[in-house]
Amino acid sequence: MKIGVRHEATGNSEFVPSMIAVLLLALSALLFAFCLSAEAQQAAKIPRVGILFIGGRDQPHVEAFKQGLRERGYTEGKNIVLDYRYAEGNVDRLPSLAAELVQLKVDVIVTTSGNSARAATEATKTIPIVITTGADPVKSGLAESLARPGRNVTGLSIIEEDLSGKRLEILKETFPKMTRLAYLWNPLAVSYSAAGTTSGNPSYDQAEKATKTLGVQLLSYKVRTFAEIEKAFADMPKVRPHALLVLQSPVMTLNSKRIVELALEQHLPGMYPSNQFAQEGGLMAYGPVIADLYRRAATYVDKILKGAKPADLPVEQPTKFELVINLKTAKQIGLTIPQSVLYQAESCAMRHALCALLVR
């Protein structure tokens, strides 16, 4: 009798493949969840932008910057964080404030003057820096060229020396009998040595040249502080200038309201560098639309947050300028603005919606 051996299935041959399938499925699910988590964390990372102000919290143009961000899909507090630092007019505070922004590991630093830009570059060579307004970054040593900055700084630049001649022309047209002009300027307004100039400041040299051409005596008042501004106005009645011209610089902007008040106390018609002065009661202002520069700075921030390098983003200059005449101030100091000058403001307003006649 042949004895046969019967093999009975124990279930092991089916159990092992099933376990492997379950383990593979679990591993796949785990990897998928990990990828989703990583993507969610990346998506949840909100960019931080530091803004370094040389002035205080009352910033007339910061809303224009926020508007520029909103136009590009950013809303403060939702998908972007803005960290503000204010030097309150004290230039010596800028380095420590810039260092604070670096410690916060912000993605971009936005600066609002040449001084704050320099402080930021001294604090970091890696974090991108965007200038809203400032002197020539090439001459200041912040960029290698306007077309290709080559470093971690880019943004917008105001070549202030190109504007003095135009402002003087408008003043002379407004006051044909003007023969003495008080010129309020800060010799430290530019942070570079201007070769080929007699004063070290190209804006002053251009104003001096223009006044000679127009037959006007230029009365120079160098000011670096608020105290020097007040002393300058106290000295002006001794020479009785017919008008006042103010050069753009942080010390002027920070003290704009008081400068306007001092000029009005002497019934001194003034030509100022920006709309801010006219809004505060100054007679006239001609210069770039500062709010537009702040709005355009948001474009740089957007490009950098999306991967662009500041070294490759060209430095741009103003494209919009405005002539503002405060008619209430003209009436207050007993002046009649010639129709030819009023027409310049009116026609500019019609063409570009930039220039304005302030009636308040």
C-alpha cells in the first residue's frame, strides 16, 4: 500500500503577500501625507518685508507702497508681513534699526532715503534692499551701474541736481523782478564726493549756474539740523530775499511743516521739492511724484519675492513730475500768480492728472 502525503494549506502563502501590500499602501499614504504637509508649510510661509524709515510714524507715502502691494496681490496681515522701523529723524539710530530687521530674517528691506539705504547695506550683504527714494546709488557706492546694480541693492533714484534749473525757471517766471534768492540746502544731502563741483554738491552748483544766467543773486544757507534751519530764517531778513528755494534732503522733509511756517511768517514765497510741502502750506512745489515712486517700489518687492535677484533689476528714475501751486497761500501772502504759470499746472493736470492747484 502506497502511503501518500497530503499537503494542507496553512494560510501562510497567502498571508505574506497580503501583509506586504498593506505595508506598501500604508507607506504610500504616509509619503503622500508628508508631501502634502511640506507643501502646506511652504504655502503657509508668509513673506516678511522690513521698512526702514529715517523719520517718524507719520509717513505720508507709505500708503502708496501698500497700494502697490495690493495691486500685486499682497495684503498686509494676510499674505505679507510689514515690519516697520523708525529712526525719528536720528540718523545715528539707523544702523541698529537695520540690524534689527536683519535679525528678524526679513525677505526684503525697503529703505526711504540714501542714509537708510547705506545703513541697510552695512547691516547685510545678502538680504535684498529696495530703495524708494535716494541719491544716485552708483555715485553713492551702492550699485555698480543703474542698468545692472550687481549687488543686493536696487530700486528708484532721484537725480535731484537735474531739477534745480527747472524750479528756478518757474520761480523767475512767477516773480520776474526777483533778484535775490535764499537757497536752503544741506551740504550732506549726497553721500558721495561730487567730482568736478565747486561746492561738493551738484544741485547747488546747478542752482548757482542757473541764477547767474537769470541775473539772480544766490544767497546760500547751509543747514544740517533743525536748529540751523531756524537760524537761517532768523538771518534772512538781514538780506531781504525775494523768494526761497529748498533743496530736497531728509532734514528738509522731516522739518517740512516748520520750514513752511517760517517762510510764511516772513511772507516769503517758496519753491519746494515735493508736494508734501505744498500740502502743508508752501506756495509752490515742483518735483517727482514721490507717492508714485513708493508704489513702484512694490513692484521690485514682488519680483524679488518671486525669485528675481536685485543685482539683475535695473535702478529706475522718476517718470512722473508735478507742479503744485497753493492758491490759498498765494492769497495769504498777497501774491498774484501769473496766468502763464497757472496754465502750466492746469494743462499738466489735464494731460497727466499729476499737477494741481490747491485751493483750501
